[in-house]
Amino acid sequence: CPYGLRQAEGGPCGVIAPVQAFLVARLVAEKVSPAKASSSACRRALLDALTDVLCLCAAHGTAAEGRSPARVLVPSSGVTLRSLLKGVEGCDVMEFADWSSLRAAWDTEPLSAVYFARE
């Protein structure tokens, strides 16, 4: 699928659907044609979309908390994604105060190594 996410198996549709919506919005806003969508343009749009979703969620912290930082769970080395289904032991939480810092983090270790396959 050149213009969005593909879910190969059953899974968290409720998570994928909003990310897909933000991804398509980013691609449309950037005037990326589905027929000419390069992998780098799609990757940029995906990382921007993930950042948009997490920062939007963080902006809706409780009134007592004020604006919460965006948080990303980072499994330590040796922690498998399958083991995360049982609990978050062995993981760290990274916090980001603003959109730019989170967006930059997707392209660097540890987030790039944990969440994205090497090309």
C-alpha cells in the first residue's frame, strides 16, 4: 500500500486507525501523490503523524497536571515485543516536552532502533 499503513495480521485497529488518519492528513497536506509516494516521504509523514498523535494526547492531561509531557515506552535490550504484552518490566519511559524534541528522537537511538526496521 503506497499511501498508508498495512496491517498484516489482526491487532490493535483502535491504535492504527487514528495514526492512519494523521498519516494520510500529513501526506495530503504535503501534496504527496499516492503514485509518487517515496519511502522517505512516507517515513517523514509517519514520524510526523506519530509525533502529532502523542503530543495531542499529552496536551489533554488532567487540569491538576497541566500539560503533560509526551511519553514513549522504550524496551531495554533483550526485552522482546511479545514480552511487553505481559507487562512493562525492563522498559524505560522517555519524556518529551515539545513536538520538535519528540520528532527528532524518532530518528535517533534508542527510538529508531526499537521501533523501526533498518532499511
